[in-house]
Amino acid sequence: MVAVQTDAGKPSPKMILIVVLLVAVFASAVLDVVVPISAIDIGKTFHVSPGTVGQLDSLNALATVATALLMGAFAVWFRYKTLVVAGAAFIAFCALGLFLAPSFLLAQLVFPLNGIGSVMIIITAQTFVGNSYPLNKKAKAIGWIAAAGTLANAVGAPITGFMTGIVGWRYVFALFMLPTAVISLLFVLFVFPLNLPEPQEILKKEPFMMGFKQVLSQKTAVACLVAAFLINGAAFGSLFFQVTFLRQVFSVPANLASLIGTLAGTALITVGAVIGGNFVNRFGRKNLTVIATSLAATLTMLSFLVASLPLSVTLRWVATLFGGISVSAFANLTIEQVPKFRSTNMSLFSAMGGAGTAVGITAAGLVLNFFSNPTEGFRALGLTMAAFALGAILAIFLVAKDPIREKQMVAQN
């Protein structure tokens, strides 16, 4: 790829910024696959059940909620570089703390640092793209941001499965997550442009509380926020226990489960996110979100109900492909709801997503702990997560609007 050149012959600050942000987003998503793949092993170390280990991701999600609610103010007070540097530092400290944690209680205290750092990075990336890129390029850029996170999952899954089986789950944090976070931190410190683009100055003129009022007063924006809560609950509630499902129901070894489950799934989500970014303008943000989410939810539910391992895995693979398309389309739909207050809107979007993640994982863990038979427990989990997804689909289909599609229809008439 040839970088965009400025008049001085140097790479465009906008091009440098998006590359740096993609690297940071990659680092922020590494932890997403570690605990789901190693849940059984972490539970054995701390003498707790896999369902209880799920509390780590629930606490992480709650931290993202609190941070996301503050990001509207952070965007006013701090520069992009400051936010991304702080986010990468939080992730590095989290990796070190989890490697050294002597008890499950301390692991619970350290784990949320990753959620704080991830939100700071992701919201900064989404806000920059939303304010800086033209419509025809914005959808693709949002898709690439989503793809960077899922690519980290795809890369991290086999590494986590392999290292957990060879040297134990702690060394995944010390030898993979920590170096990745440090590299991202150094990249941001030394490559991130000092002269920030104009959109940062525009954000400083947005009254902080007025942004919340404007977003929450629009029914279509609120519908997207409710859907974000439910979609994340459904997605992460089922995703977190995917490897545990393969290991307990089909007796698949940990390393193989991470390959056919997490690795293949996240690779397909990455592909789906890129596809969604390229087709969202053609099919419409709302239409593509509803269709892709419906297919992803239905196929995921069926993957927990069937008794055949090949069929279950195939259903889940196709579901994750549509899930990636949904992620990209839904982010593009939400970011256009309140254009004058994108930072606040995406902060609330991330907060609701984090809350949904916490509730979804907690609900999934409670469902699994309620059943003594893992097969019955996972079937109930599949139905529970499908109910979450159905609520999200209805909220988007019945209430949410696609501002871009409506403008295009008005222009045609």
C-alpha cells in the first residue's frame, strides 16, 4: 500500500494515525481469547468452576462500561495520543498482573485494567474515523477496525491453546499478551503524529453533557444502544464458553478446540467484518445489520442443539462469518445516528456493549452452573443467548433508522 503523501513529502498524519490505531486495537483484543480458551485450566489453578472463571470477563465488561461513560469527557480533555498511550499502558499492566496473580481474587482485581485500556483505544479509533473519513471510505475503515480486533483473536487462539497445554495459562500473559502490549505502546509513543488532525479540535467544542442529552433524546439512537447491550450479551455469552462447550460436550482436546473453535471462528469474523465494511453502503446499514444478526443468532443457537461435532462446528463457522458482517454493519449504523456528537454516542455504544457483555457472560455462567449435565446446560445456553439476540433484532428493525439511506432516498425523490 502506498501511503498518502503531504506537501512536505511525508506520510499523511491521518494515514499514520489509522495504522497506529489498528495496531493498538489488535493489542487491546488479545485478552479476549485467553480466558475463554483457558477457563478450565484457570479454574483448576484457583479451584473454581469454569462458570465462575467467566466472572473475570464480566468484571472486565463492567470496567468498559464505566470507562466508556467517561470517554465523552476524556475526548474533550485529552488528545488522541494521550488516550491511546494510556490504553496500551493499562493493557500491559493487566498482562503483568495476571501472570503474577497468586489468587482468583487478585486476578479479578487486575483483569478489568484490560477493559479500561481497550475502551480508550477502540472509542478513540472509531471517533477519529467517524469525524475524519468521507462516507465512501468511512464504512471500510470501521470494518478494518473491527477486523483488527478479531484478527488478534485469530492469532491469539492457537498461541493460547498451544502455550496453555505446554507451559500453562500464566505464560500466555507473560510471553504473548505483555510483549504485544509493549510493542503497541512503543509504536504509539514514537510513531503517533504530534500534530493532530482538525477533528480533535472539533470535539473540544462539543459540550460534554449536551452530547448525552442529544443522544438519549433520539429514539433511533437509543434503539441502537439497547441493541448493542443485547447483541453483546448474546455474542459474548456464547463465545466465552465455546471452547468449554467443545471440550465438555464433545471431549475435544484444548489445543484442537482452540483451533476449530476460537481460531476458525475469529478468522471468519475478521473476514466478515471486512465484507461488511465493503457492502454496507450497497445494502444499507440497517438492512445488513438485521439480516446478518438474524442469521448469526439462528445458526449459533443450532450449533448448541445438534449432537454432531462436524455439524455443530460448521454451523458455528457460518454463524461467525455473519457475525463479523453484523459487527461492521452495526458499528456503521450507530456511528451515523448523531453525527455532531459521535464521541459521546460511541462512548455510550461501548458502555452498553460492555454492560451487555457482563450480563451475557454472567447469565451464561449461571445457566451452565444450574445444570449438572453439560449437554443440557449448553442447550439451555444456546436458547438463552438466542433470546438476547431476538430482542436486539426487534429493536433495530422496529425502531432504529438508517440516516444515510433516508438521505439517499430523499435525494432520489
